[in-house]
Amino acid sequence: MRAVGIVLFLVVLATVVATFARHWRVPAPSLLVLAGLGVALIPGVPALQVPPQAIALVVLPPLLYASAEELSLRDLRAVWKPVTILAFGLVFVSAAAVGFVAVAVTGLPPVIAFVLGAVLASTDPVAVTALGRRLALPGRVQVLVQAESLFNDATSLVLFKVAIGIAVATGGAVSLPAAGGEFLLLAGGGSVIGAAVAGLVWLIRRRTIDPVLEAVIALVTPYAAYVLAEFAHTSGVTSVVVAGVLLGRSGHRLTDARIRLQLHAVYAVVVFLLESVVFSIVGLELPSLVRELPAGSGWWPLQALALAAVLITVRVLSMLPLTRVVKPSRGRQSWRVAAVVSWAGTRGVMPLAAALSIPIVSDRGTALDGRPLLLVLTTAVVVFTLVVQGLSLASVVNRSGLALEPEHTTREEAEARDTLNRAALVHVDELATLEVMPETVIDRVRRGLSARLEQSTDGTDGSTLDAAYRRLRLSVITVQSMELHRLYDEHRISDITRRRLQHDLDREEAAFGSH
């Protein structure tokens, strides 16, 4: 009962905070962390203890899946080289740098310090996606940030599993061949299972027309990918990411407009609730973790700052040469891209979930030295990046000159709408030439498209003409959808514009199809 009350309180808190965040135009995750931290510091508030498996199993799969589905594969193909290097090279370099610095400034055992490095090595896709929704970045830059956070997170957690296995099972002895083999098994096995789940779901959804069943399948898919991969002792995170990317690419071909609108609404609610609760938990847990520190650990704030500085420095130095292959609009210099992408590399929920999952004792029955300090340092770095980087990210983007002006997006959307309407008019003219539709219906649709209105002023239609009008409008919407995807494939519009216009077409199709 107490757990239910805490969850309800977090939902209410998150709703209030998200409302103020939208009003003040600040990132909701940053404000939620501060709100959770403030609540935890109130005298008399009980310490929050969240089982790590609850975060890993209940919260992460749908959030990872939603982030992966939003990934633009068209833009990903343009930045796959830097994404690949960052997802592997930067993770290993960051883990090593954090590990060495942690040994020097905290006194943690080397193997535990490497575990800490693996935990903090990657950015968090949940936090990055939540922060990135507010930013008007060029397509390639946005995809570079989002894709890197998805794939390097999977790499980091696979590296974490290898590191914690060494710490727990061997007490510190490192076998590089064994560690490399385990890494390949976890990452490769997770990818195979994720692809298999995506293929099975694709076959099922092709034969499903029930909106309720579609919603259930969409909600179950990330959990199925995660649980099956973990059951097979591979990477559940990798499995969810792969399944989300593959299904997100073909989602518009698997369902009709009515179902897509319902799925969008369902997932929007689920993502909002889970993100809100989980970012509040990050702030709530820090004070209770600090109280559990052993004596002599009073330097942890400075140690956390040192580790955060190492992460940012390594990220900046690694990002600058790689961003030369990313060519944002208006030919901005590479260092501007490096600054934005580096500052967008916040840590978030997944490092915290990984740190909480560290066993208290090793297989030999001895306690793992440094676990309490590792938890505090991880949470402190997460809070620091979410608050400091999150609250200042918009300013960095604006100062870089990379942000797209609102007029740019509005103009692109208006030009795309005009192109869709022209394609629809050509289609209507072809049907008029073939005389397959009543002339009254043809004229009604033609005048409606010319005026960009949903309803025409023609009132001379009976039930037969109404049915013909709906059929013709649905045919026109199909042509417009095809034209929209052609514009996107030819790089004439951004992914954001494509999603907005597709949502409008879906709403129109659902309205005509419901009669």
C-alpha cells in the first residue's frame, strides 16, 4: 500500500512539474530531478528504496523502445560511421578514463572503479530523447545524438555485465579473451533476439486489425524483447533497441491511420508517466544513498564533479574530429556541432539502474568494497548532468547557431503541404479523365484541395455521392502519403515535418474512414 501511495504521489508531482516546465520552457527531466531532490530533503520523508529490477524490467523497455522507434533511419545512414565509433570507441575510452580517475581520487578497488566507468561511460537514451524533443536541431545532428545514446547505452551495459561478472566471480582477475567472448555473446545474442522478435511482431501485426489488440501488442513488444534476451543470458537492452529500430521503420505500413493514432496516444501517455516517475526517483534516491555512506566518504561531491569533468572532457576531445563528417545546414563549423553533441551527452536512468543492480557480496561470500560510494557517485553524476547540462543545453544550442528558426520549420511544412496538395490534384485530374467518379464528386474534391479545406461548400450530394466522396478522399490521402514519403526519401523534408504531416493525414483518413 505504501508503494502504491508513493507511485501516485510521484505521478501527481510529475504532472505538476511537467506543467511548470512547459510553461517556463525548461527541460522536464531536469526539473523533475530537482523536485525529487527537494522532496527527499524534507524532514520526515521516508527513504525511497526502489528495487533495481523494477526499473530494469518495468520502466526501461518501453522507454528504450519508444526512443528507438523515433530514430530516423534515413539520417542514421548519413552518420553511421561516427555513431559506430562513438558507440564502441568512446564507451571504452570513457570507461577507462573514469576508472583510472576513480582509483586516483576515490581509492576504489580497480575492478570496482572499472565497473563505475562502465556504468557512466554512455549517455542515456531516455534522458537524451526527452531533452531533445524541445530542440530544433538539424536532422543529422539530432540523429547523431539520439542514435549514439541508443547504441552506446547498449554497449555500456554489455561492458558493465562483463565488468561486474569479473568483480563478483573472480574477485578482480581479468581475462581479456573471456571478457571479449562474453561481450560478443551479450551484444550479438541480444541483436539476434531483437531482430527475431521484430520479425514475429511484424508478421502478427500484418494480420491484425483490432485496435485494442494492436495496442496490447505494441505495449508487450519491448517487454518480450527484453525478457527473452535476459532469459537467454544476452543483452536485453540491445534486444529492445534493435526491435524498436526495425519496427519503427515499417510501422506506417503495418497499420491503418485509426490504429496509428490510437497507438500514438497510448504510448504518449505511457512514456510521459514512466519518464516522469523515473526522473523523480533519481532525485529522491540521492539523499538516502548519501546517508548510507561509510565514515570518511565526505569528499564524494568533489569526487563526483571530477568524474563528470572527465566524462565531458573525453567526450569533447573525441567528438571534435568525428563531427567533421556531419554536415548540418548552413555549413556551420565542426566545433559548433561538437559543442552541442558533447553537451547533449547527459547521463540518466539507465546508469542508476545498472549501479543499483550490483550485488552486495561476491560469489565468495565477501562484501564488494566500495559499492555504497559507487552508488552515490553514479547518482550524483546523473543529477549533475541532468540539471547542469539539461538546463543549459538550450542556451548552448542557441549560441552555436545550429538551431533551426521557427520560420524554417513552418516554411518547410507549408511547402510540403503545397506539394502534397498538388500531387492530390494531379491524381484527381487523372480520375476525372478516366470518368471513374461522378463529376460532382470530382469537382467537390478538386475545389476542397485547391482551397486546402476539409469540407467543400457543395451541398448537392446524396448518400451515393457521399460514399463516392469518401472513397475519393481516401484515395487522395493515399496518394498524399506516398508523396510525403517520396519527399522524405529524397531529403527534401526533415523527419519532424514528415511525422507532423503524416499525423495530420492519419487524422483525416480516420475521420473519413469512420463514417
